[in-house]
Amino acid sequence: MLQRPLFKSLGALFVAIGLVGMVVPLLPTTIFFILAASCFARSSPELERRIMEHPRFGPTVRAWRDHGIITPRAKMTAFIGMGIGFLLFLYTASPEVPLAIGVALFFLACAAYVASRPSHP
């Protein structure tokens, strides 16, 4: 009974974060629209349809949903963003070596996952 409002609220939150990601460097955008569409699929078919038919984000969301595809351009953007994010982490946090290695391994695991996704149907 509370699932629909919860998923609708989460979807709205993910759309808001995605919109912020459009203007804030290094904050991803598309993943939040993918998450929002998933939430709206469980709560509001109309809002899900609006995301799926959006001229800019719809094709990417549909490609992910239908085939698990991450385009080569999106992969390169993700790799560059992760690299810049890691360098900013090193510069601003000045972490001890074990923490730096842990964060590097996390980013490498994320990059490996992105690389493992298909680029075409």
C-alpha cells in the first residue's frame, strides 16, 4: 500500500539528482534517470513513459533497460570522470596509503563493470 508513494518519491528524488548532475561536474546524470524510470515503472506509468520518451535521456535509458548497453562515449565519460574523481580525492583528502589503495580498487572495480557492459545490442 505504501509502495507506490515510496517508489514515486524515490523516482522524483532520482530525477532531481539527475537534474543537478546536468550542471554539477563529475555528478553522473543518466544513472539517476535509469533509477527514476525503474521506480516510476512500479508507481507511475505516465512518469516512466515521460523518461523513456525524453529526447535526450530516453534512448540511453531504453538501451540500458533492453540490453544492458553503455555506449562507448558514455564509457569514456565514466572512465574520465572516475579518474578525475580519484585525483580530486587524492588532492583534497591527502589520504593514507591504505585508504588511497582501497578507493583506487573501488574505482577500478567500477571501471571494470562499466567496461564489461556491451556497447551495442
